[in-house]
Amino acid sequence: MRFHIITAAFLWAAFVESRKIRGISSSYKRFYRERKSFLCIDGSKIIPFEQVNDDYCDCADGSDEPGTSACPRGRFYCTNLGFRPHYIPSSRVNDGICDCCDASDEYNSHARCQNTCWNLGQKERAYVEGQMKTLDEGLRLKQQLIEEGVLLWREKQAQLRELQRAAEDLQIKLEEHRKRKHEADRLKEQTLKALKGGDKDVRPESSSCGFRQQNSTVSHLFQLLDSNKDGSISLDEVKAKVVLVRDETRVLSEDEALIKDAHSAPGGLMSEDPHLKAADRAAEWEATNLKKVEEAYETVNMEISDLQKKLEIDYGTDWEYLFLNGQCYKLNVYEYMYTLCPFNMVSQKSTAGTEVSLGLWGMWAGPAKNHYSQMVYENGEPCWQGGSRTTSVTLTCGTETALRSVKEPSKCQYIMDFETPVACQPVLKQRGVHSEL
């Protein structure tokens, strides 16, 4: 009697086990409450409930066979308690290969699967915890860089305003020096004409028609150069007051050539007449000063142009990427040294010393949700297959700013992984908790 009871209990347990609905998530269990009939989840068909998991596919969507491999479109749900749950194709159920870490997919096969979910979960939780720490530290550093970026942006704006004011002042000085040089050239020319006309005794106080308007200037120049106030100007006095301009640096006019010849010849006009000497030195002095102001004006305008170009670049919503401008990051990969200079260029240098441009700064190219996650550098050196080299740089969250990897998936098309705290996003922290724990 006892034997029959035990046998019956065993058979009932086997029956219950065989009728167990495997391969479904908790959100789908409401569709599999045992009743007289079963409605396919896509609503296409009603079948007797005993045909669920009978190893024969009745529903087009495979919903009647979640725990067998009968339906080609079926999916088996691995619960994987302690790790991440996921789906596998129903064709992998009882195929002798352990796909679910809880071994639930091989409930009726020769495979001897071990439940490894807890160990996998521990490893993943440790990894996620490390990622969280990295993210927390990255976000803290990012906030510092944002604050520095704001200050740096204000400094650049102030620097631009200062340069623009300097340019305006130099513009005024430039006009003044041009007028002074013009007047000095006129004075020298008139002095030379007077001497060529036979007036050997040209004085600052001369009342001749050609000099009447220049008396004040001539007197001032003469008195400035006549250091010992003896009524004449020596070469030493001129050297003490005037910076000479080398004649070899420019082509001399006819009048200037005459003055040069007169200066060179012993007892010539230049050595005899102090007024011509003063006028000539004054003209050279004004030319030198004008050249200095012109060079300063050109330099300031170049600095303004460069700074304006830098300020036109998109450095992020809070200027958090501004600190990267002017920096370069290197990574050695096999026989090449790669250099990334954000917002400028990318290059590759071989051990032989040959350097190749892999692209110039183009634009941000990240998706709408994370626009600042990818950079594109375009128009590098031409490739032997045609076209130019380009580089795509993906920015990832990290506690350091460094170039981490470089690959060339196709000819002359490069991809780089660039790690920096400013790439850290708070949303990633929430997403990691929900999707991985």
C-alpha cells in the first residue's frame, strides 16, 4: 500500500513539473494562469490550455511554447536571480548548452549546468560600484572644470576688449605718424631743392616762400639736434639723437640718392649743411617710428583675429570644454605616435619621423541626447585610395583627461577614444542602476 502511495506521489510531482510554465517573466504570468483555454498573446488564436508547452507550436507568435524550442519565433526568459535577467531564442532550450546562468534553459537535457548567477552578480555589482565611484569623482572634477571654464571665458572676453582698445589707440597713432612722416619727407625735399637752387646758407629762420610754413618744424629739429648750441650740427650730435635706417634695405628715390651721395662725398652738401642733415635724419627717424607702429598694429589685429576664432568655437553649454583648447594629448600605438589637439588637429607620426595630418577640427557630431560626446576632424592629408583622412573622437567619462585608444577600422578612417571628466553625465548614473543592478 505504501509503495503505491509513494509511486502516485512521484508521478504527480513529475506531472506538475512537466506542466510548469517555464521561460516567462513575472509581467507575463497573468497570461498563463491555468484555465480551460489559452489566448495567444497576439490575439490570433484560442487553444486548449493543455496545449501550452506541449512541444508543438500552435500560436504564430510562439507564445504557447515559452518553455520549449517548438516555435521558431519563440523566446525563453532567463530569470537569473542575483544577476541580470534576459531572453534567449527558444531554439536554445534543452540544446545541451547552458545559456541561462540559473541553468533554467536546460531543465530536460543531458547538460549539467551550474547556477553561476550569484558569482556573476557579485562581479557585476563590483564593476558597477567602481563605475559609480568613477562617475562621482568625474562629476566632481567636471564641476571644477566648468567653474574654471567660466572664468577662462571671461578672461578671454576681457583680453579681446583690451586688444580692441589697443588697436583703436594704435590706429590713432598710426595716422599721427603717417602725417609726421609726410611732413618730414616734405621738409627734406624742400631743403634739398633749396640747396640745389643755390641757397647754401639755409637757416631755420629763413623767410623764403618755400620754407615759411616749415620754419617752426625746422627750428625745432635744429635745436633738438644741436646739443652744444654752437649754431651747427655735427655727425656725433646726429648719432646721439637719431636711430639710423640702413639704405640697403630699400630702393632710394632720386632725391634720397642725391642726399646719400652728398653725404658720402668729402666736403659734400650733407657734410656742410646742418639743415639738410637734420631734415634727412628726421625723415629717417619718422620712417622708423611709423614702421614700428605699423608692425604693432598688424600684430594686435592678428591676435584679435586668432582670439575671435577661438571664442567662436562651441565649448559646451557651460564652456566646460574650453580648457582643452591649446592642449595636446599623445598615445603611442605600435610604430606610430598619435597626437590629438582638441579644436585644432589630429596627427600621426611614424618612428621614421614622417608626420601625417589625420584631420583638422570640424564639428561636434554626437546624437541629440549627448551632442558633445563625439568630435569630427576632417580634411586631413589625401589618402592613396582617394579622399582625405578623417578622424572621429568619442569622449568618455573618466577621472583623467587622456587619449585612451586609436583604431583604423577602414583605410584612412580613424577612431579615437578620449577620456575626460567633462564627458561625465549625471543621467548615466541613474541609467546604470536601473539597467545593471
